[in-house]
Amino acid sequence: MTDWQRTGTPMTIPNIVVVTYTGLIPINLIEAWVASAQIALTRDFAPHWSDAKLRFAPPGTAVKSDEWILGIFDHTTQAGALGFHDVTDAGLPLAKVFVQDCLDDSENWNTTCSHELHEMIVDPNIDQTVIFDGFEYAKETDDACEDDQFAVRIAGHMQSNSVTPAWFDPAGVAPYTVYPCAEITKPFQLATGGYIGRRPIGGAWTQLMADKPGPRQIKRRTSRTLRRFAAGLAAPARALYMLGHG
């Protein structure tokens, strides 16, 4: 096995429940987005990475003990973050998306939700990396092509684009993205508005930004990539992942 072939795909297909805590988006639209996301996962994302079983839980519905959670809220609890990752009380992955903050930043909440979903599936503990050419890269599937212009509409709802495993392979061959993206034609290339966390072996983590910036690209110290390895972080599963202006 070469030094870049380190994978973090879950061994089993997770059960993920989408729970809404916002009144800003009608329940029927969230439920329809979940159906769209399931199509995108099973048909498009899973052949490259892994699938998940999604369900929508109407308000007041109990969450099962084995379920990961994607929660949709009004406002962020972390300044500037459109979404982030934490863990449930049971230690399972928990992703949060903040609808009002997405709307305030003119960002599509559909795309934010699917971005969180994809990266939670591939790297639930926020600890997977690949090593190439003297750098350690964070295994974040949607960052390189995260701009809304590269998302696709499925069953009436937007779904974020993602890179494929070939993007993390220096000898990888196309396709490098799940959905066509003309700006990514080789491994480790960034599309407009994209970024990736990386560090020199043994060095400090930074964000490598695309030459052409985008509105989702701004990262603060509390971003998923920068926090997960900050100062000897011992429990990467508890790192927050902040998407967009976070």
C-alpha cells in the first residue's frame, strides 16, 4: 500500500435521521429534500464512496439509538458557521445546518445539508487523511468543488458535488468528481471557491485555497480542518466542522 492509500469509508451503511428544529423551511420541503438526497447518495455518491439510509423525522419523533443525526436549525451557535459537525450524547456523528444563516449569506441550504451529509458519511470521526508529495491532506469530499455552481438539481432539490477517491490518488484517472466539473481535471485540483486542508508532514495545518475565491471558502480557526488537528487534539470526533463562513 502506498503512502496515499489511506481510506476512511465506514464498514457498515449508517442510518441517518434528518431532524428539523426550524420553522423557516416548510416540513414538506425538508422531507422532499431528504428523498432527493437519498437518490443522490444511492445512485451517484455510493458507487464512489458509501451509501447511507436516510429518513426524515417529523417534530416530536424519537431518534433511534443507532442513528446519526443531521439537524436543521435556525441560527448557528458558532459565529459565522453555516454548518458544523459534533457528536451526539451517544458519541455518534451529529451534523448541524443553520438555515437562516445560509439565507443571510445567500447560500443554498440544500447544498449545505448535502455537503455535511457527504463528509459525515466518508469521515464520521473527522480523522481521515491521505499523504501525497510531502503533505497530509484532510479527507474532505466536498471542499474542492463545494461552490453552489457545481451542485446539481435532483428531484427538484440541490445536492452538493463531491470529489471521488481518484481525486485523492496522484495516479487517479477521471472522473475526479461525482458530477461533471470542468475545472477539476486532475487529482488535488481545486475548482472556483474550493479549498482543502493540508499540512507538511509533521507541520501545521492550513487551508489551501483555489485561485478563484468563492463565498463558501472563508474559514476561521474553528473550521473542521483547522480544529481537528489543533494543538494535539486527542478526540477528533469532537471537533467541530464549520462550513461556509466558518
